[in-house]
Amino acid sequence: MSEYNFAYLDEQTKRMIRRAILKGLAIPGYQVPFASREMPMPYGWGTGGVQVSAAALTPDDTLKVIDQGADDTTNAVSIRKFFQRTAGVATTEETEQASIIQTRHRIPEATLREDQILVYQVPIPEPLRFLEPRETETRKMHSLEEYGLMHVKLYEDISQHGQIATSYAYPVKVEGRYVMDPSPIPKFDNPKLEMAAIQLFGAGREQRIYAVPPYTQVVSLDFEDYPFEPTKADHACDLCAAADSYLDEVIMDDAGGRMFVCSDTDYCRSRRAAGHVGRLGTEAPLSTGPEAA
Amino acid sequence: MHPLLQVNNIRKMYGARIGCTDVSFDLFPGEVMGIVGESGSGKSTLLNCLAGHLDTDGGEVIFDTRDRGPVDTLTMSEPERRMLGRTDWAFVHQHARDGLRMSVSAGGNIGERLMAVGGRHYGDIRASAVDWLDRVEIEENRVDDRPSAFSGGMQQRLQIARNLVTGPRLVFMDEPTGGLDVSVQARLLDLLRGLVREMGLSAIIVTHDLAVVRLLADRLMVMKSGHVVETGLTDQVLDDPQHAYTQLLVSSVLQV
Amino acid sequence: MLPSHAPMIDIRDVSKSFTLHNQGSATIPVMQGATLAVGPGECVGLVGASGAGKSTLMRLIYGNYLAASGQILIGGLDVVRAEPRQILELRRKTLGYVSQFLRVVPRVSTLDVVAEPLLAVDTPLDLARDRAASLLAELNIPERLWSLSPTTFSGGEQQRVNIARGFAYDYPAMLLDEPTASLDARNRATVLGLIGAAKARGAAIIGIFHDEAARDQVCDRFIDVSAFAPRAAA
């Protein structure tokens, strides 16, 4: 343990990141530049989220790490191990028990509380990048609230697909001011962005941190005649029978057999523990998720 | 009648070199002014100063805004100036790709200004886009195609539609027919002429093509080395030029 | 407003010279002391040898050439000193000009070429086209040609389109440069009829006619522009 400073980063770096976090919380949805550090993992593996988590962690915290809703995929496991080793904090797979949850591409199904922090890993923080490659110009557009371009993107969606086909990283307007990329969460999760917990977003390669404070208004952009709709597969979970959770489709065999299961493995496990049984489920709770090799 | 635009003593220096200097004129509603001169005469510099694309070294560009009356756009706040650029002002670039989003469909290109000023009804925006494609003589079924699939003339017409959709009152045009075939130019000129009259547009057109200004412009400003050397009614300046440089310019045109 | 007895076209002591800056700055005086007035309903013919300055005077009146001195008052506006937009307004509402050559934008139909002066004063499109159609019919332009651009027409046809355009709107003052040249007898009679009708409604007209019979039929008096030639001593 002693060969690492707590949570890997040195104290000066954590202070710098905390200042960026506080600024982000003070200006909801605004992308705060920060001096992203080299981390012992490649870009794209959550270096932004890891730095934000490292700056937010205290020795008393309990950490949960999920990747696409699952606690047991490579990315989640390696980040959890990283903090076990460098910070020595307690870890958990139960949403309820966690004080800090680092996530890639999902918001947990369970309602989060005021004493929890949700840290997102963000690949591309700039929602306007799709149509405007110049950083100088996108910054100006944010500062002057020139957001017509976001609707051009949605217009293109409808004209090409007959509906707003953007199904993840669906742009939102935060507290009536900044347009923000909520990271590649499914748009099913967008309504949950208005929550009691603190939400922090870290983009390591792009060197940006932004935040949504508790109980902040977060509105998904849309057209009057094509309103925003949070969508999911039209099934119930085949393991726990949940009809209200976001589902992953799992191909079972070469004959087209497939099943739908909760992407939030903890949610599914806890429902089965409480006795809910889906179409293909078994009475006894499984010890691992369906994707486990 | 009040001038729509009052330009007073605009000056732009590039170091010690003059970009343009001592330029003053009034532009009235519905008036089309041509600025002619050879390359390097300062006409494009002037246009970019007027449109706020270049910082000036002195002068005023007073625009008669809808809500506040005459305001010097050079001292306007940037948000206000950019808003003007999306609503009452339009800028048609010589190269359509400078004025279009090449990765966005024709409909999205036309709709952008509507969405920028708060348009939030897809059906209405698309209907406007289709209407404008028709007005610039592009088939309705091209509405979802990207401009990269269009010919040069079509791209230029699309750029015009994209600019005029919000009903601007003042249009800046920088060599709008440059780089197009002669037959394509004629069609574009005819289109512009019709739109200018229908919409009562005021326009400032920079070009080196005297045939273009004869067809489009009510009056002319002739520039040389950053200075205005002659102004007047278009046909008078072209048929009875007073300044040595204008005489040279007019006599240099090949007669067909 | 003008007093009712004032001439519609009032030209006072106008001079004109051309300075050729690129040919040793030679200054060529072409007109001096030009003075004439035309009242409503009057048609004045300009006469004088070829090169005496008939066309130059017409161009000065229309604002196409810039006078060096003097006054050219049309309906009270001094063309010599007016702003471009005032001259354009004058050309839209007050002063018509039928030149010898048709100058139009390619692609515009003949019907719309003729209707354009009416559209420029905000006449509704259907009314403007009706008037254009009746003029074209009167001037024997076959109806099948109306939807085509006149750029491809024969010289005679272009001339008649040009006349139809010039008479589409009822200008209070008109300049006619050889309106009957190259017309056959039937069309010539039609044009003379149009001129007569314009006089009857009170238009003040200045014309150049080489066709003596036509000249005598419509002109009330003649002005010899040779009198405005610059004196050699000047």
C-alpha cells in the first residue's frame, strides 16, 4: 500500500481536480478544462472517470464500479481492483451500499440518494462536436447559448430515419443553460439525470470535467412534433421479470435464440433475491451475471 | 426614408499597408450596391469589415435594427452581432463550401437558421426547407441529399436559400457568381434578381465582374488600392465613367 | 407638387464633355448650353445631323450620362444632382426610355420582360401580365413566343418587345430613340398609335425619329441639337 499515495494521484493533482469539480458543480453542465494526468491505463478505459473518482474518494468510502450496468466486466473489474490496491477502500457490487459509483454508459436502476456520488466516464464531452469541429467555435457557441446546431443534428436524424434515432449520448440542456453530453448512456436513462445524488463527468483524453448537482433540471432536446421518448426493448427481463429496467439482448445460439436481461446486474440480482422470476429464470439467485464467461 | 445602413469612415490597416480607408456611404432599404475593383483593391476587406468578420481600425457601421433603431454594429456586443448575423443579416460566400455545412443535408442546411432562432417544430422547418428549395430551383426530392452531391451552381443556390430563409434585410455577397460556368451564372443572377425584388432585400455585392453588377446593382462603388475612386448609378458609372481607373476597368472588358 | 403649368421636362443650359484619362487626358466637349422644355401632352422631335448629339442628350436626360453643368429637371427632380436611388425612383415611376436595343436578363420570358416595368411599381402579377399580353398581341408577337426569352428573337421582334416593354407602364415622361426603325408598315402604325395615346393621356415625350413621315405625324415641334454643339472657342 505505502508505495502509492492514496488513490494513486498526488495531493496537488487531486486538489486541482477538486477545484475543477467544484467549478463544474457551480456551473451545471459547463465543461471545465483540467490538467488530465497520465493514468496507468489507456485512454478510452475510463481515465477521466478514474481521476474524478480518485479526487472524490475518502478512506471511508465504499466504491462500486459498473460498465454498461455490470460489475463484472473487464473494465469494471480492473478499475475496482485499481482503487482496492491504491486507495484500500471498501468495494461493493450493491448500489445501495456504495457511496461512490463509477460508471461507464449506464445509470443504475435503483434510485440514488443524496449521500451518493455518480462518476461518469466520458469519451467525447462536446455535444456540438458532431457538426462543428472547431473548439474555438464550440466554446463560443456555449458561451453565447447558440444551440441551434444541436437541433440540426436531431433534424438530420428524423429526416434520415423518420424519428430521432439517437439512442445514446442523447443531448440534454442543464438548468436551462448549458447543452451537455450525458456520456453514452442509453436515452432510457436520461430522465434519471434529475436525481438526488451528485453527478460528476470526467473526460481524460479531452481533459474536461463537468457536473450536475443534485435536483438539477435536465431536459432532453426534442421537437414539438417529435417529442423525446426514453425507449427500451419491449420485453420484461427473462431472469427477474422486471418490466421497468433497461435490457441487454443476449444471443443464445445460432438458431436465433435470444434472451433479454437487465443490463444492471445488481438490480437483477436483488430482484431475484426478492423472489421475482423471469421467463428463463431459476428460483435460486445466481452468483454471477448472465454475461459471465 | 431612413438608411438601413450608414457606413462612416471605415478604415482597415494591415500593418502599414492600407486594406481600405475613408469609406463612407448610406444604403437604403431595397437598394443593391455593387463594389467593383481588381484583386487587392480592398473590396473584400471592406465587405468583411462591414459584415463584422474583420476588426476595423476606425469608423462606424450603423444598422437600423428592428428593436433598437440605428446601432453601431462595430461596438455592439458579440452575442447581439452574432444574432444579427443569423437573423437580419446574411452572408453569401464565393465558395459555397464556406457557407454550407457539407455533412448536413440540404434541408438541415436551410433549417439551421430557423432552429438557431428557436424553431422547434420539425414539420414546419422541413416545409420551409422544401419551399426554399423550390424557390432556388432545386428539386424537392433532393432535400435529404448532402450538398457534396450537388453541382457548383446548385450548391450556390442552396447557400442562398440557407441565408434567405429567415427573411434577412441585408445580404452581403462576396463574388456570388465567381467560379461558376457562364450559363450557370446567368441562372443564378436571374434568381438573385427576382429574390431581391420579391423580398425587398438590400444587398452589398462585391465582384470583379461588371456584367454582374450591371444586372444586379442599383449603384456602384469603384475601389482602387483601398480607396473609393468613384460612386454613382450603375449604368452611369459603366457607360460614362469619370475616374481614370474606372475608365480603364470598363474599357478592359471584352465585348461579346 | 409642381405647378400645373410647369414643363414636365425642363432642361437648362446643360453641357457635357468626356475626359479620356487613359488617352492623354484629352477632354472632348460634346454639348453646351442645351436648353429645352417639354410640357404634358407634347412630343418634341430631336433633329440634327448624325453625331450632333441627339442620343447624348437623351442619355443625359435619362441619367445615363453625367452632365458637366446645368440642370435637367424631370417632374421637378434635377437628374444632374440626384442620388442614384432618386434617379431609379424617377425611372420607375416617371421617366420611360425606349432604346434601340433590348437589354434583358437571359431566361426571363418575353411576357415577364414586358410586364417588368409594371411589377416594379407593385402592379399585381396577373394585371401586369394581362397588360403585357395585350401589348404583345397588338405588336404582332406570336403568342407561342411569349413564354420564351426574347434573346433568341429576330432584330425586328426584339425591337417590338422593347417597345411593348417601354409602353407597358404609363410614364408621365418618355424618351423614344428610333421607335419605328426597322418596323413594317402595320407595326409602325401600331407604334405611332401608342405614341399618340401616350400624348393624349398627357405624357411629355422627346423622340428621335429618322422616319420623316412618322416624325411629322407625332411631333408637335422640333429641336435642332446642332444648336447645342460646343463653340470651337470654348
